Amino acid sequence: MKFLIESYGCQLNMAESAAIETLLLGRGLEKTDNPDAADAVIINTCSVRKTAENRIWGRLGFYSAEKKKHPMTLIVTGCMAERMKEELKQEAPFIDAVIGTNEKAEIPDFILGSPLEMLSGYKFLSSYYKEGEFSSYVPIMNGCNNFCSYCIVPYVRGREVSRPVEEIIEEIKFLEGKGVREITLLGQNVNSYSSQYNGQAVDFPTLLEIITPYLDNIIFVRFESPHPKDFSDHLISVIAENPKVAKHIHLPMQAGSTRILQLMNRKTTREKFLALVDKMRREIPGLTLSTDVMTGFPSETEEEYEETLSMMEAMGCTEAFMYYFNPREGTRAAEMDGQIEESIKVRRLERLIAEQIERQARIKGSMLPFRATAIVTGTSRDDKDRYLARGEHNDYFSFSSEKEHKPGDVVIIDAVELKGNTFRGSEYV
């Protein structure tokens, strides 16, 4: 029996798809990338933006035709399935099962003929490792309690649930045995992690301290996404002092205006956010930052948009995920007064992107020359005599070497130039 998984959306979705794949392989099923050969198809959906849902509807049309050609079990799971369960059943009756975010662990049993059991809460899976990969996601939380006014996540993922420390340690031990080189701790708000271990309360920075002794092959620990309001002094000190924690931090900004941040329910202000960035830069040697930023939120004025541009310059990010406000049905922001015309949102986004491209090139260029530890990801598509690698700061390298390398090898690179967004150099010997 063969299965195919299509995944859309966030890193947590990708991690959960990898975990489902592992469960199915363990039950004797075979993976395929060919829809014509698949006995079961699982579509793991996203609901963050309308465009993601539109794409799923298109894929459902494709699989409706496929099912007429040959029998298959079609499962739709994930956040769109959670949000639109009844609508999917009515509009696409050819779907065999619509499975929400809490029941993903039941998918293998359903494919093999067992009825679905509706679970009352989110269940973490034992491992999210994908065979052969040197980089792995480790979910530590699910859900969110923040209710940012533009975000659908709390409605489709539910309230925050923290994974037990013991389970996280066991997965890290397993990944160590697989030769994994870097892990990314995942959650909608990782720095509100809260659990117990050996009778003691454990918050997120304490979790980082607890897992460090179990890291040997793993050289980089990353995490996404933290919330600025929960970024404690303890967390800053752990990042600064723990050599395993990558000094490249994703810190979502969203907007540069205090009024807009309040409308977004971000529970911070422009001044507090900039003070946090300043403190992090003072106390974490070699820090680089990435961020999320939105233009065109309801009622955003040109002056408030300029505040976002100036905050981006103050942050000095080496990368940024930029988008314009896209109303999500069911969120407060979708019903707010002052909805902005798409042409204005697009214009603002285009300038934001142009300035960020210039900024990150300027920042990266100013780093040269430098030496960095990196993990080999493969060979260059354009030059098979050069290797590609990714470093601690999520920077990419094209490098020459006298040695042969395979993905997952750890190398030291002397970077001497920047071409596009990629550093070029040679292996240090």
C-alpha cells in the first residue's frame, strides 16, 4: 500500500507531516510522490492566509478527478480542516475523512481500516524526524493564547499546550543517534513554554539549559517563533552564554507603530520593542536578527507605515518575511474599520521589500571577510565543483574544497565575497 503526503503552511505542519510519514512507514506502507500510484493521499492544510486555502481547493479538484481514475483514500487534515470541517464535507463529499489538528496521530489507523477517535486535546507524536535529514524540527508547544487580532492560529490550533521535558529529551537522544546536526524547537510562541521536570517548574530558557548536555552531534539549536512580550532577561543570557544556541534569532515585529501594534493586540509598544532589540544586541555577541513584518493593517496611515520602515532600519535584520495584511474570516481585524485598498498595500509592501533587500546586502557585505562554521547541504547547482552550506546565522555559503563532502558534514569556511544572498569562499584547512 502506497501513500502520498502534501504539506502546506508553517514549519509545525511540515514537522507533523514528517511524523505521520514515519508512522506510516513503520506500519509497512510505502511512500510515493506519484498520485497515480497512491492508495492514500493526505493533504496537510494551512489556514493562515486565504491564498493557502484557495490552493487547497484547487488540489481537491485535482484529486476529485484522480479518484475517478483509480480508487484512493483521500484525507484532508490540518488547520483548514479544523476551521472548515463542515464546509469541506459538504463541498467536497469525495473526501474520505476531514481530520482536525488534534487527530493527526489517528491517520495511520484510519488508512488501515480503523474508525477515527475524536481526541479532546492535542497529542504530540513521538518523533518528527524525516529519514536521512541532518536538520530536524522538534515541536515543544502547540496552540497560542495571544489572540493577535489578525491571526487565525488560536482558533484552529487551540490553547497553548507544552510538550513534557522528558519527551523532548527522548527525541533529542533519538536525533543524536541519527546523526542530526541542527534542530529547531517549534511552537506558535516558544518562549511561553511551561512544564515540570524533576519536581521543578521549567520555562523556555531553563528548557534550553536542560537539553544542552544531550547535544553532541547537534551543533546548532534554533527556535521559532518567540513573542517579544515573553522575551525574558534569562532567555537573553542563555542565548548569549550557551554555545549551542544559534545567535540568529527570529523576532517578529509586525509593525513599527504603537497604535497599530495595539490594534494588532501584540501587547508591546514601539519603544519596548526597540529597547528589547538594543538589549539583545548589547548582551548577545555576534547577534543577527530576522523578523516578520506586515503592511496595510486596517487604518494604517502613511506616517505609521513610515514608522515601520524606520523600525526595520533600527532592527537591521539580515532577513525578513514581509507581506501585506490579508483579512482572515473569523479574526477581529477582518471586521475592523479602515480596511486599506489592495493597491496601497501592494505599494507599501514593494517599498518595504526593496529597502530590506538593499539593507541585508549592505549588512552582509560589511561582515566580509570572515570565518564561519557551517553544515554542508549539498553541491552547487551551477558548479558541481563547489559545495553549499548553511551557517549559524542562517547564512548560505558556496565554497570550494580539496576534500569530498556529503550533506551533514561540518566545515569551516573562509568567506571572501557576497554574490546575491550567498557568501562565497573556500574551506579553511
